[in-house]
Amino acid sequence: MEWLLLQIDPVLIQPFRWFDNPTLSWWLGTFIAALWAAAVGEVTMAFVNRVNRSAVKDSMDEMNMYRDRSMNALKSGDKKAYKQINRLANEAYGKTFFLTLAMGMASIWPVFLAAAWFQERFGGIRFPIPYLENGLNFVPFLLVCYIPARIVVGKVKRALGQVIAGYRHSNQASGGSTSL
């Protein structure tokens, strides 16, 4: 972990040095670190989704199959079959739920890496807040920046998706390759 923190340090510390004003530097640097974490999280999630696409599809197909079978058993009045098949459907749902939940977690690991970096760089700094004896550390500031950073990354991702879709559409219309 120490090695990784040393590798990202030169990149993440730069925005904190761009301005002489420490408040502006703190907020800008924190926001850019949060933006970095959100972007790396999106790339990681895209990779994990790509790798696990067939497993998720198989799991969802299994869940839907058991759901349909259990509903058919219920409609036909076979309560025993309904309960047995519905138990299998619930197991398949749980498997699918936790698989997709685990894949979603792939998007937030970088914020924990950023927090570890902040702890190394700014862990001893406390921001004075009235009525708080020890003040605040970096965590609330990082979270306040991370939420809008995730929103920005999401909007950029959607815009890029539209640009790529438009490129593919225009390229297909002209008979070209769609390698994007």
C-alpha cells in the first residue's frame, strides 16, 4: 500500500500547490483528488462489468426462470411446487443481488485509496470548528468534494457515451468500421 501511495503522491499533491491561497488550494486539491477517485472508480467498474457480464446475465436468467416457474406453479394452484421453486428463486435473487452489489463496490475503492493518501499527507491537520474541541480532519471535506465529483464524472460518462454512439451511428451509415 505504501508503494501505491508513493506512486500517486506526485499526481495528487500538485493541485494543492497551484495557488498561494491555502483555502483555495485545499478545496481545489481536495476536489481534484475526489474527481480522480471517481474517475478511477468508473473505469474500474466498467472493467469489472465487462469481465463479469456473462456471469451476471446467467445469474439474472436463472433468477427470472425460477420466478416465472414459481408464478406458473402458483397460477396452477400447486402450492408445494410454488414454495419449492420460490425458495430457489429467492436463492438466485440473493446470488444476483450480491454479485451486482460486489461489482458496484468496484467503483468506490479509489476513494478509500484517496483517504489513505490524505491520511499520509494531511492526517495531523485539524480544521477548527466551533464547539468541536478537536476540530475536523480531512474526511468531511473529502466527502463533500467526492459527491459532486461523482456527479460530474457521471455526466461526463453520459456525454461521452452519446458522442461514441453518434460516432458509431454516423460511421455505420457511411459503411465504415465501428471499432470504438
